[in-house]
Amino acid sequence: MSQFPTEAKRNRLRPVPARPGGGGRRPSTNTISFLNIGMHGYINPTLPVVAELARRGHTVTYHTFPTFAAEIEAAGAKVHLYSGGDLPLPDPPIPLAMLEELARTALGLLPGVLSDLRGTRPDLIVHGAACPWGAVAARELGVPAAATFTTFGFNRQVPSPTGLSRELVAAAAARPRIGWGYVRARWALYRSYDTGGLPLTDLMNAREPLNLVFTSSAFQPGGDAFDPSYRFVGASVGSRPADPGFDAVRLEDPVLYASLGTVFDAGPALLRTFATALAPMGGTVVVSTGHTDPADLGPLPPNVLAWRSVPQLQVLDRAALFVTHGGMNSVNEAMRAGVPTLVVPQGADQPLVARRVAELGAGLALRTEDATAETVHALARRLLDEPRFREAAAAQRAAQQQAGGAQRAADELERYLDDARERTATDQAWGR
């Protein structure tokens, strides 16, 4: 039940060169519906694409959860809320539990999603690769679909976390309640809807004839081995407005920035370690604490500024160094700014991202258990003093810019939709 596009479909997908100005073609306007799961890492890279499509005159809708509604509306989409409010992350946060949650969520959301989409009548559905109800909805409605990958594209070098593996089978044996819960939900999905082409187990890898990967082919491990259905469009940034209350100009060089994102709660001890390790080297050290109250870090050196949230793009524009958890969005943004990174992965795909950063020489990787103040200080000093790291980061910046970003993604979607219309017209002409 794998969903590789046929060779004929692959050959019909024509590459679209990135244009510096974007939007050079003036296609007819369309209705394009986005569907995604409720995680910032999956939604944020799609927002600049939404904004670009709306700028070109397309009608864009987006199915989402309440937490994300305001930022999606600000990007220019009409929001359709999923029923039932926000959904919690699976517990425990392991691939098997994610599989069960995705299958059960698809069953619960599809009736309302299909009702909304029948009213919207989209010309194209764009869904996250980890959003199986988007893939199923497209098949139920007979609408062309494209998938978005906000981490890496999955291959032998970067296996999908929900792909069939010994680890997944072992987890099912160790947690039979979760395993059987997935089997029941997946069977019900098969019985109730058109799931043709949807992977049997790998629900975080729902591919389509067009797959947009939000990184460059240079950063993707094994990037040259993917078939033409995969388009590496680079980092998609720019939808977040600058924070007028944050005065980056007042930061003193060198600006050193540390953030561990919002999904994994690292706690105050690790953040304090970063602050004290970086303070002797920095003009200004900026620490974004996420879920942690800045006050919990205790007294800090006078050149350390600790806030729950900062405008990351503005800070990276000034930064000489970024200490990060290795979330793909954060690393893409750092590479887009040409900033060397010290990656301290906390979970999920972050160890893979950390390894890739180190392989390409654009930064260094450090395990959390090894992150003492002395070690962080020593590695940060290397990143600041050895020119090769900044040179490698600059090379990745060039690769990201060449990939095209949100404008390239919008170009690809427009071309894909035009090709789908041409195929439909040809089939009708031949009575197929």
C-alpha cells in the first residue's frame, strides 16, 4: 500500500525554476485548501506559502486547531476549525502512540472536514505528510493533492519514525493496548473511506505526486536520490512580522542566542548553563526560555537577557552564534541567516538534524547529558573563532536561498495544478 507516484505521473511533473521576484506566471486564481496537524513545526513553514498564494490572488483555506487560528488568518487564509478543540500530544510521545493518535484523529475529524471541503470545493488540497485525513479527504473528493515535509524527506538515510521497523514492532509487543488501538482505528479508516495509496503503517509519510520539502537538497541527506516528485524548496520563512517592541539594534555584538523551542521542556538548569557559558564571550546573550519562567533561571550575568519568547528572525539577523535544540524550523532559519549553530537535541528528529549540521561543518552537536558550562563554552568558542564554521554556514545560506523558499513552493503548486487540469482536459477529450 505504498504511495509512490507512477512513472507516468513523475514524468508529468515539470520542475519550476525559482525566480527572485516570485510570481512571474499569472495563472487563473484557484481555491487551495491546506490541512495539517496541530504542531508549530508543521504549520509554521506553510504560512509564508499561504501568504504568497493569497498575494497572488488565490483563495486559501486552512483546517487547523484553535491554538493556531490567529497566525494562520494573519497569513491570509480563511480558517476552518477542527471539531473538538485542541488535541494533546500522544502519551507516551513515541512513534507507536503517534500512529494510534493519527488514525483515531483521522476517524474523528474526517466527517466535519469533508463537509467543509464539499462547501469550499477546492481545486487543490495541500496537506502535511503527517496529516492522513488530508490525504484521505483528497481521495474521497477526487481533488489533486500535494504533501508538505517540514523536516527531511524520508529515505534510507532518514527513515520515517512511523515506518515499519523492528523498533515499531517491538513497541507494539511491549504496549499491546496502543498497538491494537492503532489496528482497530486503521481498519475502521479503511472500511469507511477511500484510503487507496495511504501507507498501511507509515502515517507520517503520506506522499503525493508532488511533495514539497522545506529544506535545500544540499541539507537533505541523500538529496540526489529522490525521485522528481520531491521538490526541495528550501526554508520557508518570512510570514512572521517583526516585533516593534523588540529593539535588536540595542543588542551589543557579538550577539549570542540560545533557545530550545517550545515542544520539549528542558527546564531552567540547562538554560542557565547556556547563559553562564556564553556570557563571558558575548556582547549580549539572548536566551528564549519557552515554557520556563525566566525568573526560574535565577540571577544571571548583566549581559544576559532572558525572555519567554523573542522574535527569532530578528535575533538571528544579528547573531554570531545560535545554541538550539535542532528543530528543523530553527536550524533552517539559522542557515538562512548564515549563523553557525551548536545543536543540543532534545528528542524527535533533532538528533538527525544535529548530525547533519555537524556533517556539513555548519556547526557542532552536543548531547544534553554532556552540556556542562565548560563544554558549552569551549564549543561556542570554537564556533566563534574558527572561520570554517561560518564559511560552511554561509554555503548553506546560499543553498537555501537558491532553493527558492515560499515563492518557489507557490510556483510548484501552481504548476502542479495547471498540469492536473491539462490531464483532466485530455482525459475528457479522449473519453477516459
